Amino acid sequence: MSKTHPTKRDARRAARARQKLYSRIIIAGIAIVTIAAIIWLVTTSLKSRQAAALASTSPSTTLQTQGGPTPELVGTKQYSSAPPMLIDVTHQFTATVLMAKGGEFVIQLYPDKAPITVNSFVFLARHGYFDGVTFHRVLEGFMAQGGDPTGTGSGGPGYSFINEANDLKFDKAGVVAMANSGPNTNGSQFFIMFGPYGLSESDYTIFGQVTSGMDVVNGITRRDPNQNPTFSGDVIKSITITEK
């Protein structure tokens, strides 16, 4: 029996067949890698969403929104609007103020007496707004004023809200109230009284009382910005809100 030898044409056909096979294998490999990548991206996105949803339900990491979405942070410590009502006014709230130079004091907040004010203060504190902010105006025998991130006495959170009338008085040391530049111009600045003083309760919203650590409050470095505007005041390291 005679043997048939492949011709050059047969060799070319075999080469083309092998090339097509290799191309199909490469295309299939690319498809498999692409599908695997899509599955990984979808799985990762789903896990991220689940983690975010879990975090949003934890009271230790975020506020529970009752009245709408929280305002957008539009700049350095500047918000687009006042926060909606994020707190339950039937709960008890305290603010522990830790000073950078050491020492701390605790403020009992009054959400039942000043709900809008306490809501704003809690919102800002829980978002770290007061961290690193100074007591920029501290006058002997009067009060210690802080809450302005610029340290000038003219700064604020980018929004303002109304005064809230209640039956609280400037009748003892440790009374905490909002500073303002006139009626209904409250923002982030607050002050703590060193003792009774003849302020009009109709001009300022009282929203808290120092219940422990008044010695730390009394030890805040005096600073009159009108006399020495370049002197830096004592710094708030953090304010921690506790809710019961």
C-alpha cells in the first residue's frame, strides 16, 4: 500500500485550523476571566452595602434620622442646613467634654426644655465638630465661651436656628446656654457660666447644666479676644454624647 504525503496546502490548512482553535481557547479564557471579575465586583458591592446598612442602624456609630436626611457637609465644618430632629426628646443625654490639657466635665442636656438646641448640639458633637475647637472667650467671673471652629467668635456650622424659651435660669454655676448675635441666630457657639449672672433668659437658650467637673471648667484659661486676640485658648479634645 502506498502512502500519501501531505502537501503544502494541507499544511497551511492544518495551521489555520490550529490558529482558529487557539483563538477560540483565548476568547473562552477571556470570557471566563471577565465573568469571574463581574461576579467578584457584584459580591464586593453587595457586602459593602450590607456593611453600610448595618452601620446605619447602630446607635453607637450614627444618629437615627427621624425627620429626614442629615445635612450635607459642604466645607470644613460647614453644613448645608440645620439637622432635622434626630433625637428622642424623652431620652436622657449627657455630654462628656474632654480637654486637650487634661481633665473633663459632664453636661446634663435638657432635650425636653430645648429640643432644637440639644438636637443640634448632639448632632455636631457626634460628628466630631467640636474636636480641636478652643474656648475662645473666657472672662473672669462671667463665663467660658467655645464652639467656634475659627476661634474668632464669628464662626459657626453654616446654619442657624431659633431661640427656645423655657423656665431655666442663669442662677448658678455650670449653666450652659447658646451664644448668639441676636434673636434666632444660634449655631454652634455655647457658653458655661462661672456663677449666677444677670443675663436675660429671653435672650439666650439655656440647654444644659454641668453636673461634674466644675473645677475643670473653672480652670479653663482666661482669654479676652478684645485684649489679646493672638492668644490661643484651651482646646476641646472631644465631646462624647451618652444617651439613655
